[in-house]
Amino acid sequence: MPYTAKDPTHTRSPEELRDRIPGWGADLDPADRPAHPKLRYDPNATGAHWEEPEQQPELVPRERSIEHARLTPVFGTAAPLHGLSGAVRRYAYRFSEARAAHWLLLLLGDRIDAVESHLVSLVRGRPDDPVTESGIEAERTRHGLASRLGRGRVDVKHHWMDPLIVAGPWVLAAWGVVSLVRRVASRR
């Protein structure tokens, strides 16, 4: 019976459901639950010497949701925010997590971070290799087309777009560089 806004006219008893649906209610009896001992409240069983872990020091200001009064006791510091992408992400945390602006700004921050990473790799003299890093080479050497056709895959409709999405930005960037070099050369 699908869920609707109306109250159900007939609620089935656990016995009826167990007869009709194989395995229904298998976890009703705590003895049948694999994690049952963990569900028992026994503060001495964990071996923890604290009610709550001590707060990790916040050496650099961290982003936090406006829904929460403070950071969790332990938080990650492996990838601190940086550059324009970090500024966009910090700005995103001014909005509630229930608002689309919060998530769209975080997505924008990710895209900006990707562009910043490409530029940094270019400046350092080790530019990204779009052929090997995007999987284009694997399409040729690992039966890329054969793995897609005739297997009942639902994503076949957009296969024609994949080369445009993967290679398109690189082709546009190369065209931009060539155009810029031609302009500079023609002025001289």
C-alpha cells in the first residue's frame, strides 16, 4: 500500500505483515539484532574516560554552519580553504544549509578550485595531461566503446556528449592560447 496523505483505513498487525512479507520484523526482537549489545546504554563498556571528547583547538578559523553553535569536538584540517574558492566557500556558510544558495556557492567554490588547480599546475611547469588524466586514452586501450554498447546501460543517451564535456574545455583553452599568440605576433 503506498503512503498517502490520508490515514490508512486498515493497519496490519505485525503477525499479518510477517505472514505476507518474508523477513518482516526480523529485528523486532533485540536478541535477533547483530548490533544489539552496542545499542545497550552502558557508559562503562566503552572504556572512554570522558562524556564528550575534548575540543580540538581551532588554530585557523573554520567554516561552520549557522545552524550549529560550535564546531564538533574533532574536525578535519587536511584541506584548509584558500584563494578565491576559499572566499566563495566561506561566503556560502553565511546561508542556512536549507537554502539553495549555500549549496550552489559550495559547488561554485569547487569549480573555482578546479580552475585554480589547473592554473597552479600550469605555472609550476607541470601542466595537467588531459589525455591520460581524463580517461580518454583508456577509451582506446581498455575497450571503451565495447563496454558501453549492447549491455542495457541507461546512460547510452548522453554518450555523444561525453567527448564534448571532457575535451571541449581543453580545445577551447588551446584555441584561446593560439588566438592570443597570433594577436601578439601580429602586433609585432
